[in-house]
Amino acid sequence: MEEIKSEIQKMYTLLGGKYLKKNEVISSKSNKYFAVVDQNNGTLVVYQGSGMENIVEQKWRTEIPTERINSNGCVVGGYSLLLTERGSFFILGKNQNGTDIRLWTNNSALDIGDYYLELQDDGNLVIKKGTPENDLGNVWSSLVKINQSDNPPEFDNLEDKWKFLADYANMGWGESRTLAYFGGDKYVLMHPSGSQNDSSIDVGNALSGVVVTKNFLGPSFAVIAKASMMDVQQGKNNISGVDVSIFTTEAKAELSTFYAGAGIELDLIDAHASLFDLTLGLGLETGAGIKDDSLSLHIAGCGIEIGRKISIGVFGTSFGIDFGRLFN
């Protein structure tokens, strides 16, 4: 592990929305354990001991596959931990452009609220709901599996799991939410409603996961692998918001009760502004059925949609209107 300098900052709790960075540690109240982000590889490690010069043993650590670091924009260091307002934390690393890349998550995304991270005197790293002054109980633990019902939720299939993680019951009609895939059985809700900044610019994004959309006829799922040179977002709601991706490649497979399709795209611009959608590029989407409450037919990138969505596309270049954004 990279040596941590003497100007180390010790804290006993980490509040939601805050970072644990280089030269910072979370300590148990008894000072018998401490947690630190390893600056060599981004793992979060809990040690028994009062500091780096007095380590007794390693108690627990995260594992970040080497291939995830190598495949996420050439992460070069700057590792940190971010505790979110949904009761989960991410291990982040910076790429060559200085952009934070998500490398690992504990996958405990819950309702938006107050959460804080604390290291107990037995070396158990926990996320608690509430505040240090108003502890409402543990929602995640490094050493013990915990959830609100004391038993992990069981799912008959992946679709049910995706709906649960996307909080499908509370989604608006026509709303889509993205679950990022982190390997194994880990999916994490990205950019949940109400948690985005008013604007953001991301450079060099790569994502694999599932897009869950709520439709009148039931949910639809799109399994995607996507990379873009730049993403620009402005505004928090669908009517005033603008979302533009530049130089994007995407492969996807879509499935719902009434639709099946797949495709690959290479887009110069993929833009969504208010109710309107515009894509300039090349694509080979093929599919048929009722998709997003619209009659949809696409063959080799050419097709139409009529219903909640009205659109026309020719070899991947398309223009459309989505009336569902009026409702969420």
C-alpha cells in the first residue's frame, strides 16, 4: 500500500454525499480499527490497529477486478470512496482526463435520505440510516448481511430483480432508469430521480447494464453496452432538460411482453431535448412489436414508431417525439 503521510486526517463518520480521499481514514471510536482507500489499487481496507504504523492485521477489504480498472478509461490513480444519498458507496478512480470512474460498489441502493458510514469497535464497517445524532439502524454491513427485513429479497428471475432495484413501482409512466452492471449479481441504479446536478459534462464514459422503462402495458428491459466520447446534461426534469451524447457506440438487446429486438449503433450525436429526440448516425436495429406503448417496426436501422412515441428512422438516423415525458 502506498505510504500515507503524517498529515493524515482522521474521521469517525462519513456523511452521505461526502468523500473519503487520500490521506484520510475512518477510525472506530475506540481507535482499535481504521478504514482507508488503498492508493495503489483502489481497494477499501479495514485494519485492526491505531494507524498505518501500528497495524495488527487486515480485517476486511473490497475486491476490484484488475480487468475493471484496465477497461474503464485507463484509471491512473486518485482513488476515493463516495457515500451516496441512497445508502450505497462507490470506489472511484480517476482516468487520464481527471474524470472519476466507478470501479466498485456495495450495491445497497435504497430510498434517497440521510445515511452515514461508521466503523464499529469490532471492526465492522456499517452504513446507517439517519444521522450520527439520530441513528435509525444499520442498512449495510461489511461483515454481516443486512437489509430492512433481515432476509435478502428473493427473486424468481432477473426481470423482478431489475424492477426492484429500479424502484419500478414509484417510476412515472414512460420513465426510464439505468442499472449499471458491476459484475457477478451486482447492479446499481444510476442517476436516480432528484439526485442529479442541474448540469454535468462527462468525458470518456463507458457503461454496461440494463435500462428499465415503465410502460402502460408493462415493463421493458434493454440490456446495453455503451461508450461515448462526451455526455452533456442540463436540467433535472424531462420538459426543460437536455441530454446530448457525442460520438457514441452502443449495442443492445430489448425485451418485453410484446416486443423483441436488437441492434448496434454508431452515432455522431444522440440528443434528447424536452419531448424531442434526434439521432445522427448509423444503426442496424431490427425488431417488431409494441415497444414503449407504441407500435414499432424496425428492419436494419429503418423503421417507424406510432403511439406514445412517434418517430421515423433511416439506417440509424432518426427523429421522434416522446409524449410520455409530459408525465414524469
